[in-house]
Amino acid sequence: MEVEHGGAMEVEHGGAMELVAHFRREVRAFQEAARQVGDAPLIPSCPGWSMSDLVLHLGGVHRSVNAIVRDRLDGPPDLAVLARTELPPDTAGWPSPDGAPTMGPVPPTLLDWFDEGADRLEALFMARAPEEAVWTWSREQTVGFWLRMQTIEAAVHRWDAENALGAAHPISEEVATDAVTQTFEVMAPARRSWTRAPEGVGERFRFVRTDGPGEWLVHFDGPHVRLGDGDAALELSGTASDLMLFLWHRIPADGLNIQGDKALLDRYFVLVPPV
């Protein structure tokens, strides 16, 4: 299956309900971590951000996706309109877009705003059919794309928040396994396009899950990324959670079992730059 600009696996009704449940759990865990802090700690896995910056970022993403799905937009939302309609009157102590990292206590109004936006998005995902057409930045133009993407993003940022507190729990096996697949179906092609990454010259990477079934052989040929079979010059194996976190540039390869040409490790993130 060749993927050029992202072609996500379609989310069906049964799978959608499971994803909504995962979205709910990840968001609740993120909320708990954010509310545990006094002064906002720095987020090691998001350089230059504090907990306040992370809460504002994820809350803003939720509000944007909510507008896209709610209004069945055929293009990205107007951020100026969102700023006028989605921010509360009192934003004292909130992060400034050009002021990160934002230190000091996480404002209670920011946490309440995040909670309300996450609840609204969850309810919208429950109410809308996953196959309903809406704008996305990927090839798949459906509500199901956003549900899948936001479940993965909530899991990643939940891990970021917990990791900042020194108590990061692994990503659930179901979400992590799907996130590895989604990386090669959607995120890797998108990141390559966004960053104008160099063309592949036949690199082959194999990723193997050790805590259940799952194996991905990724080919980089010219501008294309494709999942296939055959031999690989480098194989990385680990739990689904660790593979996902490595691919999202959250953990180094040290915790994975590496076989083959280790010089290719750095090449992967040249071909798929973090964003």
C-alpha cells in the first residue's frame, strides 16, 4: 500500500465507539496530571513548553476540531474567529503565544476551559457518524479521521504531562498499535510534506511489537512511504507503547532492541522529521 499524503484507515461505527472510550480515558488522565501540579513544570518531551502551554495547546486543538466537525467545515477554521468565540473573558495568567515557557501556577480558568472543550468534543464524536464528510489536513476527509487523530494526540500529550511529573504510564496496547500504523499511513507522509524532507533512496526499516502481534516494514522510495514486506537493514523491536513513543520522538531508541545497521537510526528522523 503506497501512501503519499496520508490515507487513514477508515473508522467504522463499532471502532468509533471504542476510540471514543479511549479518547475519554486519555483526556481524563491528562486532566488529572495537569491538576496535580502547583507551579507549572517544564515538559521535557515538548522543549520550551510548560504544563500551562501544553494545556492551552491541546485545548486549542480540541476547540478547532470541534468547530470543524460541528459546522461540517470544508476548510480549516478561522483562528481569529475561534479566539473571539472560544476564549473566556478572564484569561489572566494564561500563556502568551510568544511567551513560552509560561511558568507559575496553571490558571484554574485554563483548566476549566480545557475540561469544557474536551467534554464538548467527546459528545460530538459520540453524536456524529465516523464516515460523515468534513475537512481534514489529510486525504481522508471524515469525522473518523479526527476521532482517530485526536485519540492518538490525547494519548501522546497525556504521556507528556505524566512524564513531566515523573509518573508516565504506557500508552494502551490498542491505541499504541493503531498509532504505529497511523504513523506510516498518515503522519510520516504528512511530516515529510510539511518539512520538505529529502527523498528516500530505498531505506527499509522493520518495527516489531514484542507484547503482541504487530510488524511493520516501512519502505522509503523517492517521495513515497509504503508498508510492504521483504528484508530491512534495521529492525527495532519493543512494546507497542515504546514503538509509538519512539516514532513520536518521545523516547530514544535506547529502550528498544536494535538489530542491523545502527547508523540508519538517525536517518529515520531525517526522512520523517519531528514536528
